[in-house]
Amino acid sequence: MSWLRKIQNRFRALFQKEKLEGQMDDEMRSHIEMQTQENIEAGMSAEEARFAAFRQFGWVESIKETCREQRGVDWIENLGKDVRFGARMLRKSPGFTAVALLTLAIGIGANTAIFSVINGVLLKPLPYHQSRRLVNLWETADRGQMPVSGGAFMDWKEHSTSFEALSLYSGLDKNLSSDGSADRISGWQVSPSFLRILRVRPLVGRDFLADEDQRSSKVIILSHALWQTRYAGNTNLLGRVIQLDAESFTVIGILPPKALLSDTIDFLVPFAIRPGDPESTRDIQNFSVVGRLGAGVTLKQAQAELNAIKQRLQADYPKGREKWGFGVVSMHDQVTGKVKPILLVLLGAVGFVLLIACGNFANLLLAKAAAREKEIAVRAALGAGRWRIIRQLLTESVLLSMLGGGLGLGLAYWIGTVLSNLDQAALPRAQDIALDVRVLMFSLVVSLGTGLVFGLLPALRVSGSDLNKRLKKGGRNSTVGGTRNRLQTTLIISEVAFSLILLVGAGLLLNSFFRLLSIPPGFDPRDALTMDLRITMA
């Protein structure tokens, strides 16, 4: 337990500093008095005896410093001193501090904002239990994914063993009538197992029963948003009958908030396909399919099984679909696949912005260090080692980068708030964008890395020369000035290069956009009016 005792002693040294300093002074005074008394007894005068005691013990303050170092908390105290001194230096240069903070806030804030989007959209798992096992199934053609026919869905249910369960779903638009008014709402007709596959339980009420897949089963589960906006969260809604397109449906449940990764789905109704139904043919694709992989089954295994089913039942499918196949895609990739390349490109772009900001930051630190050469030379002349000077300069640069990172977090929060309100069609999973622990750690690492890496170079340059000699010469026409100028020139060239890359990319993007706008749509849009007219069948 010696390590535990060491930790206790270090905490005691850190939080009981004044008490320990007093004890050390008393102990040193006691030793000197004892030695003085021994010298007097040896025949010295009182004054000679005291001076001899001091000479025997050596420099008292040096002994105290050695004792402090043995406590193991000296570096914490020195760090605190460096931070306080660095803060005073930043307050003395408000113009330099403001420019540096603004530069870092833009660079770190932009990167933190884009990372928060990538974290919420791409890195976080879907909000379902064991979401990695959730998949979407499609029929595939040369032009990509195709909706699923009822016959293909029945083939999968009958012949596949890779899935714990499968459910089809398709869109429905209905008129919700009540109190003399009607609203157009959108929903899904789903297999009764749909919510059980997602592992979603109704917030209020119950799920569909297995025997409620009959067309005569007129039950409905409402979304949380519709429940709140249309019915004001009335808990007495369960068991009531509502009118959809002149049909009566009994409300049996209310979904939790954001249960379906879509803010446009207002209700679910049960649906099933049986042999002989009009939807059971293999030549009309109307449905989407979601499934849950069985325990231990991989995507490759499920895909191989679907390929085998297609080969075995090829003759049962319509002619002209010989090259069609079946596909299985993880639900996460299905939801985010289209925006993933765009987000990664944006991350690369803001990475260049951060590098440009870091180049500006390093140039500012070089200029600031050049203005403090005499101060640093005096420190060196008084005995400060090169590492001590570097540590002080690094502390100031890290303090700046952390403050800039804090301002960048505010910028990232504002950008994230704006993006989280986007429609799901524009940015899937936008509601999951937030400054969580992972984003805060990313911002912390970027801020620390920026302060250390881009503050180290100026610190090494300034502390590496013969500062005492420069102090004597007044700091004029020294080789360090030429070295610093070369370094600043290199940083400026790098900034210009990165800026050109961003400008060229932006120009190409705008050029592509304007070329798309100039493509004729194939008809004359002038004085044209479109509308969507839906007639309810009584």
C-alpha cells in the first residue's frame, strides 16, 4: 500500500501547503539553532557560530526547494504560476489576444460543428436495441435499389433463415376528420411484427397483435407528434374511434417521440400479404422491407442466402429480370449512405480551414515572441533554462488555444442547433446532433493539439538562440531574425496554398451548380402551375 500512502502524501502537500511550509521553516530554524549552539560550545562567539551554522547547512532556500520537489507536486504549483503569468501577458496585449482567439474560434468551431454532425449522423448507432442487426431488404437492378414486390417478400419469409423476423411497410396518405375539420396526414401500413423488430414499445397503449393482420382489423397507432399537436396529449384517446378517409379506426397505442427516425410519419396501421392477394404478385414493386438478423448472422451471410433464393426461384419471376437480384443493407447505412460522402468532404474542407487558422496562430505567436526577446533574454541571464522558457511559452499558447476552443464550442453549438432543425430529407438523423462527451473530447484534443504543436515551433525558435548575446547586441541583425522570417514565410505560403485549394474546390462546386441550373428541364416552365389532387374513395 506504499503507492496509496504516496498519493495521500501528495494530496496533503497540495492542499496543506501553508501548514507544511510552516513546519519546514520551524524544522530548518531548529537545526540551525542546534548547530549554532554546538558551535558556541566549541568556543565560537555567537555571531561566528551562527554564520558557521549557515555555511554548514548551505543555501536554505535551495534545501527548501529540494524538499518541495520531493513532495511530487512542484510541477502543479509551477503550472499554476505559468498559467497566471500567461493570463497577465494576454491581458496586457488585448489586440493580439482578440485576433488570436477569433482565428482559433473560427477554425476549432467549424471543425467541432462538422464533427458533431458526423458524430450524430454517422458515428452514433441508431436509437434501437442491437441496432447493428437491423437491415433493409431490396430488389436490385442496374439502376440500384428498387422497391420490393409482395411476391419477393413472401419468398424471403418462406425460404430465408438468416432473419429473426421481416416486416414490410409502405406509405399511406389519409384525411383525418374530426370536429368538422380535416387534415392530410401520412403514415405507414406495416406488418404486425414491425415494432417488435425495431424493439420499440408504445409509450401509451399496446402494440399490434399477431392476428391483427387482417384487412378487417381497423386499429391504429398514432405518432407522438400527432398525439401532441392534434389531441393535446390526451391520455383518454386510447380506445376512441377516429375517422380516416371515412373509415373508422380504433386507437390502441401512442408511439414514443422520434421512434421511427422520421418526422413525417403520423400513424401506423397493420397490413399483411397472403397468397392470392393482388399485392402478392412478383411483378409490381410497392413495398419496403425491414428485418432483424438472427443472432450471429452477418450481412454477407444474409446476402449470400438471398442470392441463393433468387437463383432457385429465378423461373418464377417475370421475364426481363434475369439480371435483377436481392440486396440487404444495414439500416444505418441505408439511412446515412447518401450524406456520408458529403459530410466527409465537409470535414476535409474545415480541416483546411483549421490548418489556415493554425498557420495564422503560429505567425502571431512568432511575432509576439519576437517582441519579447529582451524579456526572454533577461530570464535566461537570470538562470532560466531553455525548457523553462519553452514551458512558459507553451503554457501561454495552450491557454490561448483552450480559450479559442471554448469560443469555438459556442459557435459549434449555434451551428448544431441550426442543423438539428433541418428536415429529415435534407439531413437524416439531424435530431441526433448534439455536443455530447465525444464531441467535447474532440474539441479538447483539437484545442490542446493546436496549442502544443503550433506553439512549440515559435517557442523552440525563440529559446534556441544565444539570448544573452542578443541582449548585449540589442537584438539587431541576428541570424535568428532571418530564421524567424523564413519560418513565417513558410507558414504564409502554406496558408495561401490551403486557401487556394479551398477556393478552387468552391469554384468548381459553384460551376457545377450553375451548369445544373442551365440544363433544360424538357418543358417550358413559364406560366405553369402544378397541384396534387387526391380524391378519397367513399
